[in-house]
Amino acid sequence: MSALRIGVIGIPGKWSTEVLADSLEARTGFRLVVDMEDVCAELTSGKLVANGVNLCELDGLIVKKISQQYSPATLDRIELLRLAEHAGVRVFSRTETIIRMIDRLGCTMTLRNGGIPMPETVVTESRNQAVRTIREFGAAVLKPLYSTKARGMELVDGSLDEATLFSIIDRFRAGNPMMYIQKKINLPGQDLGMVFLGGEYVGTYARVNQGEAWNTTIQSGGRYASHTPPQSTIDLATRAQALFGMDFTTVDVADTDDGPIVFEVSAFGGFRGVQDGMGMDASAMYADYVLKELSQCTTH
């Protein structure tokens, strides 16, 4: 059994957080789940303390979930973890990488600049431009810059009358002054979660639409299923995730008439799809990967 002390940054009681902590405990005998709400950064002393434990004295920290809801404040929580990194604690994944991915716009810019095919997207603060864009797209999805699992997203029909479109835009813009507008893609009833560990392709699961919802998320009634994509799609997802260098991530991909496109690369990656769609234990794989990485560090 390893003597390494590795904490899990997550949401206490949440399945993915707890199973990852269980897997680490089974391999190391040490168990620590940290809610960032409980963390205090003592900058003068260089301590990062949670419930009496100085996280800067651990061997590693795995960021499974940084908060229940994404917001600009989420970035502040990640910034605190830089104190542990500075003290020599290996954080999975690196804080600078996570920071680039929490904001949907930051993730999109990296993918676009990396030449990754994505849905047509317009980002603007102009309500007039927003309405023109929706008209041009025919149907568009308004996406908050900070959200997960399609929360806060809204499908808008471009054929609506101008007054209705302005009303929708004004309501969305009130909470999202920088508006992220993406052309609705006609999905073939599913999209894909392509899983990577340490930059290596692990496998793919599908999220299959089960009802009338426009998206395939589990929250909207979708279900996970196994899927074997062609090598060209695997190659695309591999290129997309390589732009970020995450330790564990999921690339959201959809097949279209014009070929595969990428929606986003996840800052944390999901365990449930790996289990239900691929029949694999992501927590065990991630724990083994982290132990191997840390063991290699101590032998060099």
C-alpha cells in the first residue's frame, strides 16, 4: 500500500467525489475530501488549510469538482490551489489549465485557435448583433459562459418576430452581458463523450436523446450507451484535448453531415458516463494514474 497522501477536491456526498476518494483510500490508506468552501489561504505563512489539514503538506490533490455551479467566483477557488502547487504539491489537473477551461469562451478560443472544427459561434455584447446572428443561424443556442450540463442554455427559433427576439436577448443578456451564441446543430439523436487519461484515449460513450429535448444531457432525459467511433473522430478528439494537457478529461463531440465537430473539452470529465456507457471504473483508473505519476516524481 502506498504511503502517499492525496486529497480530493470535490463535493462531499456526491457520487463521483466519494468513489474517487474510496479508490485512493483503497490504494493508500489515506482519505481526504475537501470542499473548497472550507479552504482558507494564509498567504503570509503559505498555508492552505481545510478543516485543520494543511493541503500544502500533501503529496497530491485531485480536482474532481471545484463547485456545484460555475461562475467567475469559481476561478478564485482555483487560484487558491496555486498556493499548494507553489509548495510542491502536484495538482491534477494543473491549475493554469483548469482556469483556461472553466470559462466557455476561454475553452472555445483555445479550440478555435487550434484549428478544431466547432459549430458556428458568435460572441457579442450587442443586442442588435445578437438578434441578427439568430436570424442568420435560423436556430441558435444561447450559452452562459459559466455552466455545465447545458444548465442555463436556451434554444431560440430565428423565425420569431423581432420584438420577441429582443425580449429573449434582453432577458439572457441581463445575466450574461457577453453573449455566446452558437448555431444549433442537428444531432443524429446522440453526441459523444470521448475520454482521455494522461493524454491517452481511453474510450467513448454516447449520450442518447430519449425524448423531445433539444439536447442529449442526462438532466434532459438522455441515457448513456456504448459507442465505437471511427479513427478519424478519435484523432480529432485527441488533437482537441492535447491543446489543454488535462490529466483526465472528456471531449464532447458530435457527428454531423459535414464530419465530426467538437463542442468543448471538459475541465474535469465525468465518471458516470464512463461507468454506465463504457462499463469501466474511471475512479480506479484515475487513482492508478495519479499514483503512478507521483511515484515517478519521487524516484527522479
